Amino acid sequence: MLLIYCPYCEEERSELEFRHGGDAHIARPTNIADISDAEFEDYFFLRDNPKGLIFERWRHIHGCGRFFNAARDTVSDKFYMSYKAGEPKPYIPGVSPASEKPLSENVGETYEATEGTAK
Amino acid sequence: MSGANRIAGQGRLTPARTARFTFDGKTFDALEGDTVASALLANGVHLVGRSFKYHRPRGILSAGPEEPNALVDVSRDAARRQPNVRAPVQEVFDGMKVESQNRFPSLAFDIGGINNLMSPFFAAGFYYKTFMWPKAAWEKLYEPFIRKAAGLGVAPTEEDPDHYASRYAYCDVLVAGAGVAGLSAALAAAEAGARVILVDEQPEVGGALHYDLSVKIDGQNGYDWAQATAAKLKAMENVTVLTRTTAFGYYNHNFVGLVERVTDHLARPDRKLPRERLWQVRAKRVILATGSIERHMVFANNDRPGIMLASAARTYLNHFGVAVGRKVGVYTANDSAYEAAFDLKRAGVTVAAIVDNREKPGEGVLAEARKLGIEVLAGHSVVDTKGKLRVSSMSVARNGGGSARSIPIDALLMSAGWTPSVHLFSQSRGKVAYDAATGRFLPGTYAQDCLSVGSCNGTDGLQATIEEGLAAGELMARATGHEGGGKVELSGENAFEWTGGMAGSGEGAGVDTTVKAFVDFQNDVCAKDIRLAVREGMHSIEHIKRFTTNGMATDQGKLSNIHGLAIASEVLNREIPKIGLTTFRAPYTPVTFGALISHSRGDLFDPARKTPMHAWEEAHGAVFEDVGNWKRAWYYPRSGETMHDAVNRECRTVRSAAGVFDASTLGKIEVVGPDAAEFMNLMYTNGWDTLKPGRCRYGIMLREDGFIYDDGVVGRLSEDRFHVTTTTGGAPRVMHHMEDYLQTEFPHLKVWLTSTTEQWAVIAVQGPKAREILEPLVEGIDMSNEAFPHMSVREGKFCGVPTRLFRMSFTGEAGYEVNVPADYGEAVWEAIWARAEPLGACAYGTETMHVLRAEKGYIIVGQDTDGTVTPYDASLAWAVSKKKTDFVGIRGLKRPDLVKEGRKQLVGLLTKDPKVVLEEGAQIVADPNEPKPMTMLGHVTSSYWSENCGRSIAMALVAGGQARMGQTLYVPMPDRTIAVEVSDMVFVDKEGGRLNG
């Protein structure tokens, strides 16, 4: 049974108090009535089912009732973090793809940035 | 005397404290603290069971939970009976009844033993091949017969009268196993101030110290040190010590399941005590100190009663004071078995010989054996045994050939080395790694916050084990923020460091296909079976396991896995890690259903929801039906009435006079806020801007894919307040669905949602006399048709209490739904009933409600829809706003498949023979003579006898149904084909005039 941190209650609670809510960061198109069949398919039906890092929604349904997001590893079930609904998708160092590294993380000179990966 | 084989001065039990039990009807004496196994051995009983497949006589192999043979049926009384209990684990209590299993007519003479002679026909995988034909015979003949012949114990038939407890616990450090390593770890963690839970499956702590008398820790005898340490830990406030408690499952995020056996060892348990207690522990850190399990040797006829693990014989002697034989042989591949021989010899038992299949045994044990005058046959193997119901001799031969020599014995102790217990580690999703040097699988990559210590981690040597335990305890305490206490130091010494060990079949296992050298005792898998599996093409251990059933019995291969792997490795000529290890699954040992379900049975299995009027309904003879967790009045039979009679009467009465119905279970959600109407516009297909306060509208809620999710009448109480009703079963998910959109997609809307389902009692009063019944009870509401028309809501007082009075109808009659605070529900119902009854009205239940709504073609979401029905399919296009630019489902409704011609649509069906009532769920076809498989057009969703129509009526989902009006279709049934005509769905009052009556 998972142990889940609710970012609103600010504590870890047992999975029994939560309900899973599917993938996170899938925004409902504001012009949903006008989107194409392909766009609707992509929005509503298609999911990645990754092995490893996933961003997903949870609701603390038997607690504060709030929806929030969490970053979890689908293999180990380790939670990297959870965060409030509406907050941007976080960058998980060492886990998120490098392409998703936010600009602020790229500021500042590092050995890797200038010389490449140490051999 | 508690058994002829009890040796005075040996063991730790008190001779004066006896307990009496029966085994297969015969009475035996035991000592308090005995297990069933030790007590039987004390009385010279080795034969305790018959094997699974071949019905071979079997004895006691082990002294622990790994026992594959000695499974017995233990009972306290007729109802308190448990099959498949492992005799070395079950403690004896006075008055206990023990029965052997899987034998007929008796243990000593078992007819099923013929299977042993027939064994050439029962080769591995035989059931995959032999019983394939004819097909029908599998179910009727082969399978029941095989089950009976190969059965384990028999499940009890009476209800379990015991109760079970369950609790959650939290700690900094959970230590599984209270041997040297676990005690050291717990001590260090506890001294540092961590909250510690220490568990061990045995009645006392100590683990291997139960049998190893040579161990001294801090100058004290090892076992005594263990008890003193446990006492010290128990006295500490931050420590819980649980014995007779098995950590059976290691789940996500350090969640560990424990089962504590509370009363199974007591003769007269306090009735207040639970039989078992389930502990669900969330630990910040876990220390696994689960020890090792000794492996048996694989050789011909290694399963006769009297042949057992060397450490088990040592336990029976040193802890229970029982000699397992008078003249014992030892067959080993490692040093530890020598110590069993030494202990027995010193206790006065004759040791016939130690047969060691190594050329070079450990020097220390060899010297000691010489000193004690025990013959050691190094480089030899036991190649066979004799003895019908107990071993009587072993045949010993020099490795590599030579003639065999028979040595008479009455017990044979064996050891092939030790298998680290990595079960819990593996359950935690840790990856084991093969250590080729010692031939063991050890904890490799960790997946959770845990550490393995002691022999389960491959740590040999007493001092090393102590130090590893202490270090882990301290480390885990520090990791959970506990810095207290000084450094704990302990020193230990023991007689010999053990070397050696082997896996796989030895010289005596035979290479032919007839020798029975058992690898898995519980499932009767021999070395030859593993070889056969490989010959038949199974090269992965997962395949070999399933083909032979090796390791698939209830002992989960605690003894057999490594041997099975090693034999496959020999035959395939590939290294063990290349063949792979099967994954260990929870539970480590069997757990009773009672412990798992605890209080959740009978009335407490699932909560029952009752409306405020439930008691009245019960008193008036209502028959109830379950709708979700709700108990709903189904119909109210009068004396002598069948259900059919009662429903017909209720249906007639509602349309001719009136009926009173408990609608309290309807889901109710209060939608409040300045943006409430905008929110409603997004959640429902209908437009809500035009709905004036005081009016109601039937709303349809879709999912984003365009299919109907829920429906219900919504009343607008004011500009910013809606009283939403949902289906009875749908209330929680509709609330969840609304919250989801409000919190995550439309968080800018100022709306608050409150579930009010249980705040309002709802009494529907329907029929021509409804207004007459209610009018005198209403205050402050003009009840006239003009002032209060159909589909309106008013607030006022009813019987003096606040009400939300709805003018609405789910029957097609003029009707009202009286909402009053739930606490007043019963009183208001009685007041209404007092007026209704004299006017000729009746109380009606859900069955009548269903018929009446079907007569009007009103759908029930979940009955007439199934998650693939759109509002257009259900003839509810009028409820979908054409003006709105957005609502949940607006895009889904435009999907190509949802606008396609020929979709299944809801229509009415009238049987050609009006007396015939269709079966709900029945399939519909156009051509009853079409060869199978026939083209199915749809199915019947609702079907009733309509007393008001004087005929049957039905609703159905039919492909292209709207275009089939008046067509004849067919409903094929097993015994006949029923002709039906497609119609619209309104069967009563097509103009709808009665609503305004």
C-alpha cells in the first residue's frame, strides 16, 4: 500500500485515503468543441503508459478532497514528489529527460555543461 | 512420562507440565511448549502423513515453517478446525485433536499408495497430456478424482466461531526475525531511541540459538542471552516485541503485514481474545534478519519417515529434549550436520556414521568426530534407503562407484547447506544476486528502505553477525533521527565455523528415470522430473517450475527451489544465474482468511444505508432490495399477495388514486456560488441560463466521450443556488466528476459543491389525489396548478418543518417530491400516510416505480443505458443545448462513430402476444431463421407486465431503432422465438396531460 504525500494537508497518508485520477498535465482544450477528430483522440484516448517516470493525478478523497499531482516511478512505485494542481510539471533531476530541463536550471556553468560528461 | 524418546536432562521444557492430545484418535502425552512434531517424535511417531501424488509415507522433515510433509488437521472442536497445519509450528495444547491427512482408510495402510506403484504413469506434466480426451471427462471424471486423490486437507464446513483483530502500527525500525542478528539490530536501534517493533514467528526469540548450544554471547549461553535481551527490550517504552508473529508480506513503501497467533497455543483461551491479530505496519526503515533454511540432500528414497534435516534433529534434542532415533545416520555436504551428530552422541544416542559427500570435510568438525569416536565416511554418498513406514537402513557407497554397504539406522539426518531466506527482501522488489563462491542467492539491489543482516544476507560467523546487526540497528535509528544512547557492544563465540554446502542431486539421486530422489516433498517432484522437463524442452526455470510443479506447493519451495535450479543447471550445462530464480510472492507462510478479513464479515462485511423511513417500511411489511449500499423498499405485499399481485395493485392504485414512495436515496448535490449557472452549463448538456428560480429541469450529464453518465431533475432555488439530484447509485461518482472539473479544469469559477444526499428525506407523492393529500400539510406555498405548475420547486414549511417541495413526476402522474430535513423524515412520512391511506392511496416500492416510469418511457441510467448510449440514442436530443459552445461531452458527441447511421437507439417493444413478458437482456434479431451466428440487433433493457396497459411492455436498444417503428423483430429464447413490434416508448398517456392534473 502506497504512502502518499498530500501537498495540501502537508503530510504523508495511506493510499486508502486517495483515489487515482489518471495522467496529469493533460489540459482540456479551451476550444474543445472545434478541435479535430485527431486532436480529440490525442486529448482523450491516447496515453503513454511509460515504464519509469510518470506524472499523475491523485485526489485526497477521504481527506481534504483536493486534486493534486505526483511524480512517481511506475517500476519501483517510488514517489519523487507531489505538488498542487495547477503548478507546472516539475523537473526531476536525474530522472526527467534532459530536454525538459527548465531554463533556470541551465543558468550557471557546470563541468558537464562545458566539458561534457566526465569519463 | 511424556514420550519414550524424551531424554532426561535434555531440552528446556518442564517435565511436570504436561498436556494431552490425540493423533488419529490415539491419546498422547506432551509437555507444555511442545509442538505437534516434537510431541509425536517424543512418542516415537515418525509417520504423520501421506504424500500428495504418490501417497508415500511421510514423516517430520523440519522443525520450522518450511515443513513440506507433516501437514495435519488440528481442531479444538467441530467448528474450530484447521487443515494443512504444519506440525513443527503448531504448539500442543491440552485437549487438542490432531488428524493426519490424505490417507484412506488409515495412515499405515493407504489405498492411494497404489499410485506409488503406478508412478510411471504419473510422470511430471502427466495431467497436461493424459487427461486431455475426451474433453467432457475432464470436468466430470478426471478432475474430481485427481483432486480427491491428491487432496491436501479438507476445509471445515462450519462457520468459524472465532473472532480476529486488526490494527495499524507505525515505527521507526521494524526488525523481522529475532535470532542473533535481529536481536542485535533491535537492541542497537532501541538504545539509540528509535521506536522499534521486533517480530519473530516462534514462541520465543532466539532463532538458531534454539538448537546451537555451543554459542556464548557476552559470556552467557546464547539462548539465555536471547531471552534476557528480549526481556530488556520488552521493558523499554519505545519497543514492541511480538512473538508467534510472522512477517508474511512486504509491500510498497515499507508496508509490512504481520499476523500474530494469539490463542492457537492455549487450551482454554479467553473468549475475549482474538484468535489472530493482523498488524499492518508502516515502518520508516526495515531490517530483515530472517535467517537461513537448511536444505535436504537429494538421493534415492530420501523421503522415508525418520529422515530429516540435521538442524531439526538438533532442535528436537536441545530444545524439546527429544531424541529422534536410537541409532542415527548423518548424510551431509557441509559441517553443520556434524554438530547434530555431536550433540546426539553426547546425549547417548548411537551415531552409526557420518556420510560426507565431500572429500575434505572441515578440519575442526573432523577432529571432534574422531574424538567422539564417530565414523566419518568422507567422499561417500547415501545411494538408497530402506524401511516401509520408517527408515531402517541406508546404503552407502564410495563416490565414483563401488559396492554399496547397508548400515542399519532408525533416523537419518541430512544437510546440503543453508539457503538464505530472501523471501521478504524479494517481496520488497529487491533484486537478488547469485554468489557463485558460496552457491547462494543473496540480497543484491535494494528497492526500499531496508537492510538485510545475518545469515539471510550471507553473513557467516557469529561475531560478524552480531556486528552487522548492531551496525544496521544503529544506522537505521540514525536515519530516522535518533542519536541517543551509547554504542552497544557484544561479543560472541561458538564452536565451529561451518564450511561446505551443495545444491542439486548427489551421487545417490540416480540418472535413470525410475529413482525417486525427492526435490520437492510437498508436490512429489523428483530429480528425474526436473530432468524430464528439460528433455521436453523447458529451459527457463519458470517453465520447469510449471511443468513439474516444483516449488508450487504451499511451502513455496523453501527447500526445493535451489535444488531444482541446480539440477536444471546440471542438465542444461548452464550456470545457475542464467536459468533464473522465480520470484517470491507474499505470503511467506499461509495466512488464514480470518486474519485477513478480520471484522469484515456478516453484518460488518459492507455497511448498509437505511433511509429515515426504513423502520416504518419494515413495520409495514416492505420487502427490501439492495441498491448499492442502500436498502430500498421493493414492494409492500399484503397477506396472500405474490410480488406480482402486490406490484399490480400498487401500479393501479398510483394511477387511480395516489401512491407514496420513499425517494430519499436519490443523490443530492447543492451547487452554490455566483458562477453556479455557468458551472451547470459546463456539466450538463442542457442550458441553465434560461431556467428561472423556482423552476426545475431534467438534466443530462455526459462524460467527455459523449456518453450518458448520469441524469436527474435539477431545481433552481435562486440565481446562485441549484438543488441537483442524481441517480441513487451515481451520487458519489457524480460528485467526484464535478469536483474534478471544478478543481482542475474550471478553477476560475466561484462555485461550492456540497453533498446533501443524507441531509434530505424525500417523499414522493404521485397520482391524481397527490395535491389533495399534501395541501393541508403545506404552509406558505400556493399549491394551485397556476402558481405551482409541473417542474417547479418552492420553499416553505411542511408539517411545520422547512421543506423544499418539488412539483415533479417520475410516474407520469401529477406529483410532488417532499424534501424535509432527514431527522423529520419518518414523522413527515407518517403525517402524509395518515392522509393518504383514507384517500385510497398506497405505499409503493421500487418495483412499481420502475414499471410506472417504463409505462412513460423514462429511462434509468445504468439499466437502459450502459455507458455507450448518447442522448440522441436515447431520444433525448431535446435536452442537448444547441446554443452552448461548451459542455462536457460536446466534442465527444461529434465523434464519427457517434453520428453514424444505424447506431443502437432506445425504442419500445410490444410483444405480438400481449401476455408474454420478455426477459431483460434478451437479444433481438431481424430474421429468426438466419443460421448461427445470427446478426444481433440489440437487446431488451427493461421489460415488465404493465397492469395499467393490460399487457407487457418493454424498452430495448435496437440498431437503427427509430427507423424501425412498426417493424416486426424477433427475440430468440432457448424454448421459443418471440415476435415483437417496435414502438415508441410512451405506453400510457401519450399526450402527457395527466402530469398537469
